[in-house]
Amino acid sequence: MAKVYDFFKLNKGAVLTEGDHREFDAEIEKLYREFSDTCESFKDILSKKYSKIYAVGIGDSLYSAGSVEMKSWQYMSNRIQVVESHEFNYYHLDYMPENSLVIICSGGGQAARTVESCCLAKKRGATVIALTLVPESRLASQADRVLVFKPTRKAYVDGACNYIALANMMNVLTIKLALWAGDIDEAKEKELVDEALLYSSRGFKGAMGDNEVKIKEAMMKAKDEGQRKFYFLGAGPNYIITELGCAKFMEQSAADGIHQQLEEYGHEQYWVHNRNGHNDFIFLICPDGKCTSRCVENLREMRYLDLTTIVLTTKATGEMKELASYVLETEDIDEYCFWMAAGNILTRCANFYTNYIGFTDGQFAKEEQKAEHYRTIQFSRFCDEVKEFDIEIPSAETLAENGPQGLNFLKKN
């Protein structure tokens, strides 16, 4: 490898070890144990019957909620609707029924638009709960009820903590909601938790060993070919993972990430690749399940066009192995829980590629861009309906110093 990672301050070395695996397993077990108790402390609120339940967020926080959404449909009668913050605030909110529960998902709890979601939902009479990793955040200061878990960040694949921790918290919460709604019994609750712990462990292992060797080889090939564009394809419960893949590559390596639904690719994106002559890299997120056959059909065409394809799956067929450039195969994980593997693998891919191209030592092209960027994310203005909850924009010096951590907020009494 090249130089030591600087910007992302990576804790993991060039090779994930069994010690890393054990540390991760212990962290996730702790999360399920402690966060389950945290949810229990809000049982009086969470056990009520609601007309509708929303989960609202942006970025990794949105992807976390979206990753759990379709799995929760299997055991929840009141299905959660996952909505991006701006979409919720300016479009969905007007149609929110009375007696709604709004779960505000935000790892850092500082993004202005998500805090605005909290204020708007409260003002419209919804029951609002914040799901966050930072109890001192702006979101926590505005929410009446805060569900928090403070992760041990070094236990996670670098860059995956917010996503993996929040998704598991959301998983715990949906299981509890189903239990208290009478949709499942305690035996089923235990079964779902045990399943999550098993898949989570297998998911981390999916970024280790032979797969890690293939990840390095593929990302070095991308670097050697000057690749600056990566495509991510998925369907059903794994479509949201395509957005996560884009985010990891864009925020770390400044490469273009393009996500596409598995079927839509064959209809639309083909017209790009059959004529541009670029050996573009395409990730196909296809665990064994309902999208496997379509994945193979797309692979056949991609092989014909001489594209570089990286398949993430749980059971590689003979055709997959023959057609794909790289196959990253994990132990058995239900396709509705495959985010537990894909999140680690895609983030690890971005880690290595970013390091290989030498982009780990700076987030901004110019230092003065930092303040402007975080002003746009964390201190954009609230709409008139809740502008009384807005705060003064800090100075450029403060923004440059604090960066993504923003300011610290004390919980209101």
C-alpha cells in the first residue's frame, strides 16, 4: 500500500484479521443488548398504535433505514415508510395522517434538513423519536425523545460505522415495534435477533480473506486503468445498497458513483456502454434469491461488451463465475439482510481504491471550501413554518475547525 490514511483516519490495516472480526462481533452483540434496553425504556411511547410510521433521514442514515425496510415488512403489520428528509419536509408532510410516529434517523445529528424534519413533524402533531449516535447533537437538542447508542468506531470497517450501527439500531427498533404491536411473540423476537447476529458476523467476514484479496486486485485494476466512474446495480431490498456504494466512492475517492435498478440497467444504461468503449466497473449486488437470474442475464451482456464486473453474492452459480470479472461470495445470508455484508464490502472497496489513487490525505480541493460545504449541509435555513428553531450560522473559522462534527448542543431540560 501507499501512504498511511489521513483524512478518513482508518483504523483497519491492509488486512482484516480474526481479531478485527471478534471485535466487530462483540460490538454488534453489545449494540443489540444495550439498544434493546434503550428501546424498552421508551415502551410506553413505542407500544402505542399509530396510523403510520415514517423513518426520515439523508445519506448513510437514510440508507440505514432503507436497508431494514423490506425485511421489517415480513413481521410488521404497520409498514414503515422510509423518506429522504427534504422529500418528507416539502412533499410528504402535507399528507401525514394524524397519530403518526416519525423516526428521525441521523448518525451525527447535525444535518440541518434532518433537524428541520424533527421540528416540522413535532409542530404537525406527530410523535417524534430521534435515532442517533451522538447525544450532544443538534437533533438530540430538538427531539423530545432520543434513542441513542454510542458505537466503538474502531470496531467497524472504516467509513461504515454510521451506516452499520444505525441499520442495526433500526433493526432492533422494528423488531420491538412488531413485538409490542402483537405481530410477533418473544420466541420470534429472539429468532430475529439471533439471525441478525449470525448474518452480521458473516457479513464482516465477507470482506476478509480471499474476498479481500479480490477487492485489492479489482481496485488496483481500477486505479491502473484510470477509472473514475463506478456503477452499482441492485433490486428489491438491495437497491438501497446501490446508493450506499455510490456514496462511499464519491465521498472518499471523488469518483462518480452511478446507481441503477437491475432491470432498468438493461433498458437504459446499455445505450451508454454499447457505444462509449469505456471499460467501466459495474458492481452487481445479487445475493441468492429473486434477482439472481436477471443478474446472470445482465452479466452475459456485460461480458459481451467487455466491461469489468464485480458480483456480490451468497451463492455464485457456475455462470456467474464464468461471466463475472470478480465474484465476492459470502456465507449464506438472507437476501433481505445482505446489507450486513454489502455495506462492509463496498466500503472496503472504496477504502482501498481511495488509498491507491492517493486521495486519502484531503477531503477538499481547497481548504476554504470546508466552511462553505458544512454551511450548506448543517446550517441551511429552515422553512418559515419552523424558522424559530433555526440557529445562527457560525463563523467560517468555527466551521473550518469543527467540520462534520459541527457544534455541540446540550439537551434541553
